[in-house]
Amino acid sequence: MMYELIEKFLNYLETEKGFSNHTLRAYKKDLLHFVEFLNSQKLKKLDQISPFALRLYAYELKNKGYSSSSISRRLSSLRSFFKYLLKQGLLKTDLRSFLQNPKQEKRLPFVPTEEEINTFIDSIKGEDFFSLRNRLIFELGYGCGLRISELKNLTLEDVEVEQGFLRIKGKGKKERIVPFGNKAKEVLKIYIQKRKEFLSSLGKESKHLFLNKNGDPITERGLFYVIKKLTKPVFFSKLHPHTLRHAFATHLLNAGADLRNIQELLGHANLLTTEIYTKVNYEYLLKTYLSAHPRAKKK
């Protein structure tokens, strides 16, 4: 029964909330892990899940060495699942208040400097289809602050090359307009022509912007692979695909952009989500001050 409920919940998140495949996989993994715990405790029905069982689950996660952030993510998945079950009338008691996140050390995301990221992108050379595709992934990922799912879902219809903007379908199927710069425009023009020739050689058609070697739409896993493979020698595995989005926001803030404008470009529903970049910006300014100001340098 629990497995069937999880599948219905995941279907709800996909069809009603517009969650990406990557997010759905994470929810599924977290919920199946919880079901394994329930089975180990011989708890087979929803009405057998007690506050004590939930506290025991959180304790076991900590005891097995999971980080605070991992525990918080798993408990967040459970809260969302319980909320869905309550709305469906399948859960009689609201158990969400018994899922308290552990205190965790707040770590700021790694963000390369403007010089580092620009030098790296400019180093991706080549006029063939795959070289241009790989460069464009970074031009738009960093240049527009896109999520990995948003990159994957881009179609030719979403790209206004001459006007210089993208139509992005973000979380919850919310649309936003994001501009891109001249460097991305130059690559886009050449890439679109090479893409047409590439598909023609395979006898295929596709509406998606980014394609794999078979001419099919590139998957999120494929994008992860490209980004990690190209950045590993430069950033020593630090550069996660989402880092491009962090860098986009942080560098705009460093240049004096308004936080609300950054929020709109990122497609954040809540300004609090965007405010983490003010902390990143402070760290950047502090580092610059300590290394450059004559009254702050270490003797």
C-alpha cells in the first residue's frame, strides 16, 4: 500500500506541481528509504506511524552518520508526503510537527570568481556540433542562471536569438523571460546551424535545443556528465551544475544588481531564497578587503 501511495504522490508532484525528473527521483529515494525503516519496525499501515516512530527514524539517520543537510532533506520529503496524504483524507493525524530538522552548520555554496568562470568558458574551443553544444550549455547555464531542468527543457521556440532572451518554464510551470549576452548570441547562431546539419545527417527532427550523440533530447544526467567532465580538471570536482546558477546570482550582486531583480531572473518564488547570495557577496567583499586594504593586510 505504501508503495502505491508513493507512486500516486510522485504523479501528483509531476502533473500538478510540474516538478523535474531530478526532483522526483530525490523524493522517491527519500520515501523508499523511509518505507524500508517502517518495514524494519514491522509497521505496515499508515495509522501505525506514530510520533515515536518518526523520532526513532530521525535518530537512526543521525546514528548512521547522515549529515544534517541530508537528514533535513529526507524529513522535508516526508513532510510533503504527509501533507499530500492529509489533503487526500488518507492520514487522520498531522504528523509533520514531529519531524524537526536538526541544527546544521550553514555553509555557503562554492562560487568561482568572475575571472575563473569567464576564462574557463572562453577555453571551450571548436566549431563542431559537440564543442558548440558544450560551450552553449555554459553560456546559458551561467549567463542566464538556469536550473539543470530548465536547460534540459529548452526548445528552439524558447530562444529569441536576435532579441537576446529566453522563455523559461521554471518550477510549478511558471514562465519567466531571461536575457542573454552577445557571447551567447554568437555561439547560438552558429550552434543552431550546426544542430540543423547534425539532425539532417541522422535523418531526425527535434524541438529541443540541446541534443545527445543520437540526436535525442539530452537528459539531466547527460548535462551533469558534460558539466562535470569539462570542469573537473579546472575546478577539481567542486563545480556542481547548480554552481553555475550560484555564480550567476553572486556575480550580478557583486556588480550592484538589485536583489529583487536577481530574484526575478532566477525564478525564485520567495525573496528569502535569493538572500543567501547576500551572504556569499559579504564573504567575497570581506576576502577582497582583507587581501587588498593596507590597514587590513596581515604583516
